[in-house]
Amino acid sequence: MKNDWIIDVLMDLKKFSARNKLNHLAEHLDDTILVATTELALPVETKRRLIGEYEQTGQYAGRAFTGDNA
């Protein structure tokens, strides 16, 4: 997995949260780590079916909305 660095970042955030008594955040980060690990393990074809062919990143990102239309 070339993007597995994100798991390390999430783990660091979880440790920080636990040390600083941010218990709800630490619990949510547990869930986030599980979701990230699962998604990173999926084949690319499956990801495309789950999130659509055009992700909201890179050249396919839509315009940002601000003000009353946000």
C-alpha cells in the first residue's frame, strides 16, 4: 500500500488525543483507522465502484461554494 502513511498519521493523532484526554476524538479515530485500513486494502476497481469514477480531488474537483450558496 503506497498510501499507508495515512495510518501512521491517524495513529499519532489518536495517541495525542488519548494523552490529552480527548476521549471522544480518540474513539472516533479508532473508527477512522479501521475505515482507512479497509479502503486502502481494496482493489482500485472496487474503490471506483464505491466512490464513483470521478473523485472530488485533482482535476475532477468541483468548484468550492462560499457565502449564501454554501
